[in-house]
Amino acid sequence: MASRRVLIVSPHFPPDTSAATHRARLLAAHLPACGWEPTVLTVDPRGYETRLDEGLLSLVPRGLSVVRSRSWSSARTRPFGIGDLGLRSLTGLKRGASALLASGPFDAVYVTTYPIYPALLGPYLKRRFGVPFVLDLQDPWVGSWGKSVGPGARDRPDLKSRCSRAAAWALESWIAPRADAITAVSRGTFDEIAARHPDVGRTPFLELPIGADEADLSAAAANGVNRCFRPADGVIHICSVGTILPRGAAVVEATLRALGSVRARRPDVFGRLRLHFVGTSNQTDPSAPPRVRPIAEGLDVAASIDETPPRVDYLDALAIQRDADALLLLGSDEPHYTASKVYPALMVARPLIAVYHSASPVIDTLRRVGPVPPISIVSFDERGITEAHEDRIAAAIIAAADRPTSSNGHPSDRLGADAAPRLAARLAAFLESLPTFARLNR
């Protein structure tokens, strides 16, 4: 049987360093084995503002069709207040998608967001070329940004963030009902949209986590570098790798309070502990400000932490987690917050200490893993984090220090249904089940 063809529109793609780059990379690598030939339409690397991660290019299959379109330079658009990659690349992506669809038949267009503006292409391409449009949500479009958090003083919203939120609401209300299907990293993300726009509730939906690919571990072993600490030096190294969001400050504070409790309860353990916070700023700029150290200084535990605010390259991040004695997975107070960083942490099979809202999909993911590696889950609800939660975090830190565990098991066993090949198979089956796809392929 001839392969079906899917056009994946993803502004972020290797060598871009953002978390959003992995969605298209992971799915496209394994869709051919499921009978689907993907073409990835993305942005020319010159359009990215941040430092490029060239190591990511080694993770892209050589035979994968990748088409790169030009975008407006941020140097030209930022004086007018426009920096969003989705806006800067929209014209180029529209031309590229139209040329690809005009050159030959595609069975589906899959637009993954963030950024959100390229999703405007979905209804346009559907109308012009008669191709089914599937919308993918890696994050909620309408969330706390511009409502309760923003770039202003004390992480409060400002006028621009409020306008951005209003634009996201308008785009969501126009685009989401026109999608033939929707996929999202969590059911909660879809349910929130359906609550705002009831017609969306009848749209075919698939929950599709980001997942991970075990092949990344081999690449990290060959090319990843841990520059944060020296393993096996007698220190217990506990690492948190990833952005600290504004609404995650309470979780960080509770974790650092727990560290202070370890000092009071087990000074012998505390003296051997070092907590490393890596890539906390979500920026590649070496001058990115710290987000953890100011809290640690206020709690008098700064001497026991290291913070690297700039984002590190992906393979280096895997190497750091591989060498750690234990890992911290820190969430936020948003109920449906999920995070792609959970999957690399599962792959390296280090003991985990996870602090998340009880409604986060991360909780269910971790509970499916099993006993290896040891996982300590501290979950809280809308009432927030209490002293009892801090005691549980402290106990988990002590347990990780007392019983360091080496890596065990096979990565695919730890990832389970969220291994990239299985996620690609689920997406392929979902696309083939869509009524619009069935009508076009009779």
C-alpha cells in the first residue's frame, strides 16, 4: 500500500532550541513506519532569535523531507513591537504550504502550536486545497499569561500581555471550530477549549503527549557533555532541568524550604547535598537572570544550590540528568500543566522527586512507570502547598541521598505508551479514523 502523506507545519524544528521543536521531530521520525510519509514545513534557522543547537540536527532522520521557509528578521520587526516567530514566519509558511500542496496530494495538514499564529493556515489550506486540517496543542492558547502573570513587575500582566491574551482568545474561537480534528498533550487542554467554545466539544480528539525517543540517549552518550558538576565526587547531586515558570515559584519555594528542613533533620545528609537548577530562564542568553537563587538567598540555603539560568543544549541536558544522583521535576499551580521535561527524566532512569498539582497529567504518567526508578510524588490541590507537603519533599530528598540508585531497565519500558514510535502509531491510526479522511480516500 502506498504511503499516505501528511504536511506537518511546525515553526520550531532543529536546530531551534525551544521545547516546541521536539513535537514535530519525534512524530515525523516514526510516522513512515506507520504508513505515513511526513513533510515538515518549518522556518529557516536564520529566523530564530536564540542560539542554535546544532546537536539536534543529528537526531533528524536523513531521509526526512524538511522544507524551510524564510521569515521576517526580528531586527526589522521588533522596533514595531513584533517579535513572535509565528507572526514573522506566517507569510513564508503560507507560501511554502501552498506550493507543497499544489505540487502533489497530501492526505492531511497537521499544524502544531506554539506559536499559535501559523494555525491560521489550517482553515485557509483546508478551504483552498480540500485537505483535512488537524490542530495540535502543545500548550493552552488562553491561559494565565496576560491574566494573572506576565512580563511586568513581580511577573504581573502588562498591556501587551493582556492584548496578546485577547488575540489568542479571538484566534482560538475562529480556528478551533474549523479543525477536522484536534490533538493535545493533555485532555485538560482540550476540555478547557471545549468549555469556552461548545462546538469544539464535538470535534474528534486525541490525547497525545510529547513523549521521547530512546535513540536520544545513545546520541547523548556520544555527544552530550555535563559541564555542571563532576559525578562520583562524594557529593549528592540532585538536578532540576528546565524552565521555572512564574506560577512555579511556590513549588520552588516549597522545595527550598524542604532543603532547609533537611539541614535541621539530617545535617549529615545536608552537608553532602548540592541542588542544581539548569535552564531555569527559558533563554539562551548568558546574561539571563536567575529565578531560583533569589528565593534560595531569602531562605538561607543558597550555599547548597547552583543555578544555570540559560537553557543548555538538549544532548547536554540529557548528559546532566544521566549523571545526577536524583532528579527534581517541579511543576506549577496550574491544574493541567504538563511538561515535556518529564520524558527525558524517565529515560535516564534516575530517582525522581516530582512536585505537581494533583490534576496535572504528569502525575498519571509517573504512576504508570512502576518501581524503577524510585519515584516520590508530592501532589497538592487548589489549597496550595502546605508544611506537610514540604515535609514529604524533605523526606524524599533524604531518601534519594541515603539510597542512590543506578540506572535500570530499558528506556522503552520506562516510557511505555509515551515512547515516540507508539505515539506516532496512535496519531497515524487517529488520522485514518477521521470521517473527512475516509471520505477523501474512498
